[in-house]
Amino acid sequence: MKKIINWLFGGDLDLKNKWWHRFLKVLFIISVISLTIYVITLFANSYPRIVNQWNFVDVLSGRLSKNDNSGKILSMRQLYNDEEIIGDSDIYTKDYFPNLKDKDYLLPFSPIFLEDTESFCSNKLDKQIIDIVNKNNIKLFSTTNPTLNTLSTNIDAFNSYLYNNDIKCVMVDSYSVENENGITSKYTFLRPVDIYKYNVYRYENNFIGFILDIILSIIGLLLYIFIVLFIYNKIILYIIYGNKK
């Protein structure tokens, strides 16, 4: 280490009496202090995000492709475990995804995927939909935003829609209509769910990664100091003084 310092700062050019040297020295010290404060602030603000965060682990549709799930009829809730959540990939991108511990705040629309919501998923759904419909006594279907006019009893058309659009999940939904007498009728129907747009996230602790980031930042800061000193002492001063010692 001593040899490196002597090599880097070797020579006596009486630089302490040079105003420009003192000025550059002050600028260098300010830059190092500023950079250090910036790094510390950056890590302090990002600590919760780095150490505890929801990390992408899978796409929901990929869970149906696993060998042990092939051909099985599962609910969407069965496609992810209690330590995981699912999010709309169109909304929650890597840069925007909120790092919150509360699932209700993290995914305000998540109740549609909870245990009390009836859904059916399979990688062979188009071949199993008729059996699902018969077992659950479902007679109405909708492939668009549900209104009374969009509900249909045509199971073949619904099945064709599932096949043509590669739909792997359907959900039991309902639509209520109030007549002139104030009597409300509830219509239960199936609607498709595009699970290709949903990602699976798991809340993980990454403290080791946080420490590694700190170490890399320290190395980067030291490298910055070395490069600046090398350029100044070995290049700039060489241009000004040549090989003068």
C-alpha cells in the first residue's frame, strides 16, 4: 500500500504554494464528500425496497404448464401459495411496483382472486368447459363487459372464444337487473380471465444483497478516488512539469 501511495504521489513539486493546486484539492474533497453523502442517502431511502420487496417469481399462466397441473381443473387461488400475490403486469412494472407489506394496499383488486371467488383454470379448458358448466349448473356466458344484452346461452360460441383466444381460466360472475317493480334478478354467468397478464410475486428479504450493494458502492467510491488522483498526479502534472521530481 505504501509503495502505491509513493508511486501515486511521488515527487516534490512544491504544489502547496500553487493556488490552482489548492483550488483543485478543495474541489476534489468536496466531490468525494458529496458523492459519499449521496450514496448514504440513496441507501437510506432505498433500504426497505432493497431488503424487503415483492420479487417476480413466475407468470400465473406458467403455473398451469407444470407437469403436475397438466389437465387438472384448478381455481386461480390454487395457482399461487399464501406467501405469494399476483399483480397485473400492465399496471405493476418493475420500476413502478409499490413495495408495501400490506397486500390489500399492494393489490387493491386482489379480492377477485381470493378463496371465495369461484374460478376454473386448466391448460385444456376448451375441452373441459362443458363438463364444468354442467357440474356447476351454469347457463349464461359473457366474453365482453357483462350486461344483460351480452349474456349468452350459447356454450359452443363461448367454447370457441376460449379456444381461439387461448383462454385458460374462467370465473363465475354475476349481473343484477332491477325491473319496473323494483325486484332485482341476479344472473350468474362465466366470463374469461386472461391470466397471461398476471405475474406472481413473492415477498422476500434480501439483506445479503443490500450488504453486497454497499460493498460495491464503497469499491466504486475508492475507484473514483484512485482514478481522479491518478489522472491528476500522473497525467495532468506530467503535462505541466514533465518528468520533474
